[in-house]
Amino acid sequence: MTWAEWVDGESARIHAAGRWRQVRTWDLDRLVSFASNDYLGLSTHRALAAAACDAAERWGTGATASRLVVGSRPVHDELEAELAAWKGAEAALLFPTGYAANVGVLTTFGVEGARILSDELNHASIVDGARLARADVAVYRHLDLDHLALMLAPRSVVVTDTVFSMDGDVAPVDDLVALWKTRSKASRKPSLPARTTGQARAQLKSDRERERGDGKADLKWSGGRAGS
Ligand SMILES: Cc1ncc(COP(=O)(O)O)c(C=O)c1O
């Protein structure tokens, strides 16, 4: 089969399944988008735009290479220190996108011999991170702790979105952590809620309550664009 034949066949299959998607262009001066992750409208916030312009003037428009190769700028360290203080964490590490965070964290902890347990409705970037990891991967039914309990292994990494933004429901993070702890007493592998920072006031409040709770997860990270 040639590539052209494969492309024709694949396009026909996707169309027939009603799953053809196309990028559209919108003039956002003329409409309000409710589809974005920019819940707080920060992407167009004047102070942030001014700070971004200032930073570009001062530090340039890119990091020029990975931090391991060319090092950080002081602004990176300052931002990480502030984020860690805000989250009450020992330290913070910036990733450029939520996708990069999920792939980076899961490939780091999803080592050979471990098992990644992932909610079936997790974000696509978590699915990709799990696929790239060396660990064995198992998927549990959405928010189903009984199903998860059947799959927990001594060296498990449980990963879940905190807020499932497509369905609007929230993972029982405390219960997940408690379950993981009862089953993983012998080992100290982390349980990992991938979470979105600053989505909405109510969510923030419940996030903070969760963070204060006994069921504190061993590792947390936040995905999503600026403004989400
Ligand atoms: C849980 C989660 N992880 C990752 C992402 C992807 O983030 P980004 O678009 O910054 O790569 C999203 C975006 O909505 C998300 O909700």
C-alpha cells in the first residue's frame, strides 16, 4: 500500500466514523469563546501582557536550549520558589505545558517494574505519558475505587486528573491516596494527582482543603495553559 492509498483509506474511515476534525479560525474580537481553558481570562490580562513584553525585552523570547544545557534565568528560579511557597511544597519545577508535565512526570516515575494505574477518562497527555513510560499500565473505570483496588500492585503509581474538565466531575483524591496507602505499605512509590491550578475560586478552595487533608498525596503537579 502506498502512503497516498493509506491516507485516502484512513480519511474515509475517520469520516465514516463521524470523527473528522478540522482546525477552525475565529475572530475573538467578535465572539466570546467558552471552549478554552482560559477560565480566568488571564491570556488577555493587561498586567500579564505587559509583564510578558517586559520579560521578552529583558530576557529574550526563548530559553535558547534546555535548562540542563544552558541553565535557568533568575526569573525561573524566582517563579519556582513562589509557586512552591504558594502550594506549600518543598520545591517546584516548571514545565512549558501541561502535556510536557504529564509526560515528564510519568516517564520519570513509571520505571520498569512499576505499574501505572490510570483513570479511563484521564487527559490525553496522561495517556501519552503512560504509554511512553517503561512501567506496566492498567486503566481503571472512571472514579471507580473498587476497580482500582483490584489492580493495585506494591509498586503502583496512581494517576488521575483532579477535575475532569470534559465531564465536570472531580476525583476523590483523599480516598485515592488512602486506598493507595493501605495497599502500598511496603513501598513508597508516589500517588500522583495531575491537577489544574487556579481554575475557579470554588475549585481552588476545595483544592486547598484537599491539600490540608490527611490524605495528602506524595506528589502533585499542575497542567494546563497560563490562565487555566
Ligand atoms: C489534566 C490536564 N493535563 C494536561 C493538559 C494539557 O495542557 P497543555 O494544553 O498546557 O499541554 C490539560 C489541558 O486541558 C489538562 O486538563
